[in-house]
Amino acid sequence: MPTPDWSMSYPMTPRSVRLARLHTRRRLILWNWPGDIDDAVLVTSELVANAVRHGRLPGHEVWLRVAVDEEGKSALTIDVSDPVLEFPVVNLTPSGESGRGLLVVRGVSESLDWFPRGDVGKTVRARLATN
């Protein structure tokens, strides 16, 4: 059986955050992923919202990839790519209603990392274990 792997692009609009959440939840339920689906949806939501908010460039989209690790390990990788190379700083002392997203992602994820994309921009990667 092939390793579950799914990706999709979305317009750089706030509406895309909701669609990404719905698509991620549906995909993980179809795959019968044994991890915390609510945490995976939360991570997807925060990363896509950050990309839409901070990574918007005309003519570009945000890309979402959700994949279960090979060899039956069941850990989940969530990649969100946008066209801006700079990585937002994790604010350890957020103020007001903003600045908490990456802190939340880091709290529920096994790891949070980023890397430049070959063509343009960056990918932010979160990995979630099944526990």
C-alpha cells in the first residue's frame, strides 16, 4: 500500500485557512491516521494562516502537503510553503491576540523547522507523532 501523501495549493486569502483545515481533517480521517487529528488540523490552520498573512506575494499561492511517514511509522508531516524566504520568529512572549501561532504549533508538534524552497520562498515543516 502506498504511503499516504497529499498536497494542494490555495489562493493567498484568509478563506484558504478554513479550506485547508477541512481538507486536512478529511484526508486524515480517510487515512485512519491514529494520531491526534485535532492537533494536526490546528497546526495546519496556524501554518496556513501565517503563510497567508506574512507570505503573500502577487501571483503566488500557498502550498499545503500532508504526509504520513514511510515504513508504517505513522508520524505526520505537515508542510506549508509560501513565496517569502524569511521565516517568522517564534515569539516567546506574545502580546495581544497575535504572535501565538508558531508557539502553539511548537507546543503540539514533535518538531518545527523550515527550509528554503529550490525555486522561491520557504517551507515550514511541522511533524506530529502518533503517541
